[in-house]
Amino acid sequence: MKSLSDFSSGLVTTVFTDIDDTLTDEGALRSEAYESLWRLHDAGVHIVPVTGRPAGWCEMIARLWPVHGVIGENGGFYFRYDATQKKMKRYFAVDEKTMAVNRENLDQIRYEVLRNVRGSAVASDQFSRLLDLAIDFCEDVAPLSETEVSKIVSIFEKHGAVAKVSSIHVNGWFGTYDKLTMTKLYCERELGFIFDQEQSRIAFCGDSPNDEPMFEAFTNAFAVANIRNFANRLKHRPKFVAGKTGGHGFTQIADRILELKR
């Protein structure tokens, strides 16, 4: 993993970024990181958050943040707000009938996790979710051990669900979609290019193991400094790492991208 000073491309036009612990610090989106989003936006750089957060949050983010669109629930959908037409565009990886069946199966997993993993809880934002189940292991509960987190993952997988560990939640869902597949689709449907053919124009910023497929796929793959906490668990690491954690690190990444564009 190289330092930001080793990044030398001035071609980036779109930044895909995680939110929790990449843009935020201790759960808060602070002015420095939010201002960095605006500075990128004002310089003509498209921003697309790619997050495990729920549909309800993504509706607000797509409308109010300086973003081109937002990919939510680990690739289950994307939302894009067209301000000129005053219309929200919503694209889902699965249809409503499939969502309903999957929800019933996720409810069974929810019951089993809470019964078998003491100290775990359903994430407080679950009521806003459409496609996945988020189990909290350190956001609003006392931090669970890696063993307990692994147990949560195993329960999801036993039922045939996909499970990904973020910095705060274990997110689980049924289906073949993920952050990367929806990012590639977003590039084609909303940005008008093929992901693999335009690597010089795009970048990704992340912080945790569930960002690993993105780190592998992007030539311009960045992480904030807290990624070092997970370095021994990563097969595919980001190419460049900021010197600071969370939103402060994202600001450093944004500064470097903007410096090179100038």
C-alpha cells in the first residue's frame, strides 16, 4: 500500500466512496469531509457513495448531498435524483416479489442470530431497509469479539445468504449482487462507459474488509488510514492509503485528486 504522494493521475472524473468510517469519524459526518465532497463536486468530479446503509438513508443522500447518485444496501439498488426534472430514479437488483420472499427468509436469520449471539442487535436503521438484514456488532452495542462476528456470518451463510462485514455491521442478503456489480452497472447506465475500459477516470475510497472487491477491481483504489487495522485480513489491498483516518483521510484523498486535476 503506497502513500498518497505516489498517486500521480489527474484524470479522475468519478469517485465512488464508502460512507461509514471513510467519510465519517466516530459516526459523524464532519464539516471537513462534507466540504471535500462539495469541492470535488464543484470541480466537476462526480461522487457516488457506495454503502451498506439503507434505502431510507439513500433517498436523502441522493437528494441533499452533492452526489451524482448513491448505491445502497451493498449493491441492492442505486438512486439518482434529477434536479432539473425533479425526479428520483430508482434501480433495484431484484423485483418486488423476490424482495418479499427474501425478507421472510431474512426474518428467520434475524431470529437465529439474536437467539445465539449474545450482545448482537438488529441495526437501528433496519426499518429503512428493503433488501438486506444488518446486524449491529459495535455501532450501538458493546463491541463483539471477532469470534462472535464470525458466528453471525456463519449463520447467514448456513441459510444460503451472502454476508459481508463492515466496520459496524454484518450485512446479509440473498442474491448475486454486490457493491462491485452495481457499480459496474451504474457506470454503464448512468455514466455512459464500461467500467473495465475507463479505469483511469474512476476511483474508489474505502476503509474495511467488505470493500476488498472494490480494492481489487479499481486501479485507483484508495483507503483511509483505518484500513491498517484490517491489513492482515485482506487478500486485496488498496493501492494508496491516506495518512489520516475517516473523514480526515478522505479529505486528504480529495485534496490529492484536486491537486492533480489542477
